[in-house]
Amino acid sequence: RDLEGTASFEAIVAADQKIEPRDVMPEAYRKGLIRQIAQHAHSEIIGMQPEGNWITRAPSLRRKAILLAKVQDEAGHGLYLYAAAETLGVTRDELTEALLNGRQKYSSIFNYPTLTWADMGAIGWLVDGAAIVNQVPLCRCSYGPYARAMIRVCKEESFHQRQGYQSLYVLANGSPAQRAMAQDAVDRWWYPSLAMFGPPDTESTHSAQSMEWKIKRFSNDDLRQRFVDMCVPQAEILGLTLPDPDLRWNEERGHYDFTQPDFEELMRVVKGDGPCNRQRMTHRRRAHSDGAWVREAAQAYAEKARAAKGA
Ligand code: ACO
């Protein structure tokens, strides 16, 4: 920044410094960030549901305490992210409304059902693993409040990933029935996890601009490849197979070749037609209206406290 403390948006981005809420920024940058951060926040909040489904049925007190803590962490991630979005001049109420009326989206992955306990392990390993691969680069994103929120989110996310992996490892080394349950969970979560990274680069609407503005640091396809390369040796240690007969090391590329997820399915799920979209939104709307009394009470308390201070 120059002596007056001002620098052009382009110069700040070019110097790999952070854009802060009061800096001048292009309207499209602001709007694009609100879109991505809000979608990310909604994903964390909706993402509490598939795992919340198993809290009462965890196989031990220890597993239950861990799962409860993890789901609470996700609520926390949602809150950091809503707070980051609010710095861009949008209110929490507006964001909530946009989720509830379907104007803003959340990640496709949370529209798949959690059918068995092993899904808790597979989600931790694959879904949280994919989230980390996608989110670690966001710690270097050009928008300060988003980048800083991501640092904390990623630390917690890596704990989530490890607990999932450990849980799946125990099942994979358990009885034949437990092993089969672990394999079935991996078979069902593999492709939806690959789809989390978004459409292929050739069809990604926002990538080019987001990369120019250093919101995104790597493309959807690059991150998907990084995730596959990371998972293959981990699956070997688990002793489980990834459900892709064409998965093999490509010496020339220095990467694994793999079968892409079904991107038409991704778009269907994003548009609202996945296995659990209706259930997830019905639940969220109900939770929101059930919580109205809490918001009203907090508001009344804040007004009373303000009045008392003013008196
Ligand atoms: N689920 C839902 N929508 C998606 C997904 C997905 N997995 N992937 C892409 N989309 C949507 C995009 O939002 C965009 O739609 P829009 O223009 O209506 O917003 C459209 O598909 C085209 O995709 P891209 O142009 O590639 O979108 P973008 O550049 O934003 O990249 C990505 C998508 C990679 C998800 C990016 O937004 C991102 O990194 N977001 C932050 C991370 C995040 O949201 N994670 C949530 C899941 S992880 C978790 O919560 C545990």
C-alpha cells in the first residue's frame, strides 16, 4: 500500500496481500465472494444433518461424544463463514432467507443419505478429506476475513478427517460384516466426494475470474486429481478398494488416472433433485421456525440491555 495506506485493488491482489472489508473492491468481486462464502456457510449448516442422523445410534459413548463434537464444529464453521460474508455488506438474515428460499445453494454432497454407521467413517475420510484439499488453498485467498476463517476451519477439518479414517480403519479390520459395511460406505461415497470439487474446468463458470482474483488458487480438476492421488495409498492402508476399475498410476503424468464422477448427476443434485434435497430443506426450515423464539428472546434481551444502559 502507498503512504496514504491506499492501493488499488489490482495492486493488492498482485502483491499477494489481503483485501480487507473497507478496501475498495470491484462489485463483481464482492458479489462473487458473497456467493461462494454463503454457499460454503450453508454447506456447513446443512452438513450437520447427515451425521446428526447417527448421534443417537453411535456404537459407544466415546464415538457418540466425538460425533457430537464434530457436528458442533460444523455449526461453528457455518458461523465463522456467515460472519465473514457479513463483512461484505450482507446480513445474516438475508443469507438465511436465500438458503431457505433456494436462491443460494449448498454443497451437493449433503444430499446423499447416511445409511449405516460406517458412513460416519467414510464421510470423515472422504468428504472431510475432499473439503481439506479444497479449503487449504482458500487459507491463501485474497479476501482477508475468508482466508482467516479458513485457517481455523482447516485445523478442525483435519481432526475430522483423522477421526473418520480411524473409525473406518477399525471397521475395516473388524468382523467380516463390519468390513463389508466399511467397503459399502466407501463404494457409495467415492463418486459424490469427487463431484464436490465442482464441474470440470471446461464447464466451470467462475474459475477463470476467481483464479485471476486469487479467490481460488487451483482449478476444480487440479484439486480433484490431488484428492485422488492422496486417497489411493490411504485406501491401501485401510485394505479397502476404491470403486473404480480404471484407477491406475500413470507414470507419464505422475498421477493416477481415474473415472470422473457423473457430472450430469452433480447438476441434477445441485438443482434440487438429489436423494435427500427435500428432506434436508424441510428439516432446515423446521429448525429455523422452531428457533424463532430463541431469536426473539435474544432480541428482546438485547433491547432491554440497551435501554438499561441508556437509562
Ligand atoms: N455442490 C453444489 N454446487 C456446486 C458444486 C457442488 N459440489 N460444485 C459447483 N457448484 C456450483 C457452483 O456454485 C456454481 O453455481 P452458481 O454459479 O449458481 O453459484 C456452478 O456449480 C458452477 O461451478 P463453478 O463455476 O466451478 O463454481 P466455483 O468456482 O464456485 O467452484 C467450488 C465450486 C469448488 C465448490 C467453490 O465454490 C469452493 O471452493 N467453495 C468453497 C468450499 C465449499 O463450499 N465447500 C462446501 C463443502 S465442504 C464442507 O462444507 C465440509
